[in-house]
Amino acid sequence: MALGIARTRGLKIDEPAAAQTVEATIGMLKRVADQAVKNRDRIPDVPISVSYALLGAAAQHYQADETTDAMAHTIGAWQAEDGAFYSSRRSGRRSSRAPSPRPR
């Protein structure tokens, strides 16, 4: 995300390194995507870890694909109907953090 913001502010970015970072992130997600869809507990702390990974890729203008779709589906599986996220699928406990309000 920081690289995307820096780019919009005119700061010089090492573009090959930025592209390598996105590819490494997506590569890691690709390796676990099928398993994560079948087993929501495959990745630790999905609502945070995967959300930030997808936000970072989007900030670098990574186009949605099967992997990002699978990860978005996995994040959604952790969300309760009221918008809160579960802290653990096994325990059924909900996160103590309230969902962010929807923009108006």
C-alpha cells in the first residue's frame, strides 16, 4: 500500500522491486488458495492477513483473478451477518473489534 501511495505523490519507486513484491504476495496466496477455500482455518487470521495482502496488491494495480477471487471468498467466510468478523472459526468467538461503519 505504501508504494501505491508514494507513487501517487510523485516519489521515485523502484518499479521492478515493487512488481516483485506483488508477485511474491500473489504467489504465496496462489499456493494456499484451493486449500483456503476448502478449509477456512488454513491461513492464520484471514480477516487481517489476507485483507492486507489483497489491499496491497490492489494498491499496485494488480488485476483481480482466480486467486484474488478465492481469497475474497475466504475472507467473506469469516464474516458474520452483522459485519463483524470471527476471531476463530473453531471457537465461533467473534472479534472484539466492531465493524467499521459503512461510508455514507
